[in-house]
Amino acid sequence: MVRKEGRKPTKALWIFCEGRTEKLYFDKLKFEERISRLRIKSFQSGYRNADGIVKEAADFISKADFQEGDLIACVFDRDANSNEQLSRAKATGENKGILISFSNPCFEYWILCHYGYFEGRYEQRDILAEITGRITNYKKNDSDLYSKTKNKIQDAVNNAERIKNKHIKEKTIIISRDSNPLTLVFELVSIIDKFRN
């Protein structure tokens, strides 16, 4: 069968998520946006540590479902990961072509970026308190989190990129415990956005 001129091929994006909040977020994005050129498949990883999640994704690349040209990403938080674990996760990701969507201290920092530029050091409880003041009836593992924030997604991308650039300027290792606060989820969201047209 001959492919129509100008039509771009469909790809799969496999997302390995550390937690339920992340999986629910990307499931809702997939459902609401219905990007025809990108099949988004999100999984909650069986691992809680960064290097385990990335190794699970790397092992998946050799499975029959993964096709040449597919994209693969891992979404995880700092949590109790040591700098050594984060460094191993980064190295495996770079070696296998896996996008690392790291958040420090937690994924919810990505949500907070929808509401402004926040550069002070945070712990998860601080971020959740900030979000609760901005999203009515916010609760952890909210299946409508994407819907509630999507109208501010470009603000989130801009704020997350700005904080990453601040860390780069300060020569902070990006995927480390020291890069607080940070979220690289904006890079994954930006990749997804490229498949809209």
C-alpha cells in the first residue's frame, strides 16, 4: 500500500510512570487531546526507584510491542533516590534513547508551574499546600488533573523551562537531589505537542 504524500506516520509513545498521579495525568491527556499521529501508552511502573523504572523501560525496548521509531519516556520523582541512583537512571536513559522526565521534589511541581514561577526549595507537602490553594477540591491522584490545568499548559512549559535554565546557569546537576525545584515534564509535553499537526 502506498502512503499518501504529506501524511506523517503514526508513532507510539510509551510512558513508564512512577506513580498513579502521573499515569492518570497522561491517560487524561491522551483521552482529551486524541492526537491521531501519536498513540500514547502509559504504565505505572512496578518500581519506585529511578534506576529500576528506567531499567524496566530499557528492557521493554526489546519486547515485540516496541517498534523502531517509537518513543519512550520515564516519569519519576526525586523521592528517596540517591544521587547515585539518579545518575544511573540518567546514564541508562541516555544510552537507550529514553527521555527522562524527572521532577524534584515531585510531579506536582509540574502542576504548580501552571500557576507561576516558583524557585524556592520545596518538599512534597509544601507543593501540595500550594496547589490546594489554587485548584478547588484538589486531591492526590485526581483523574481530572490534566483537564483542570490544560488551559495553563503553555505557562507551565515556560515556567518549567525557566527553572531548568536557572539550574543550568548555576551549574547544578539537573537530574540530582540538588536541582530542587525542577520538573522536566515540560520536555515530554512539548514532544507530544509536536504531533498535533
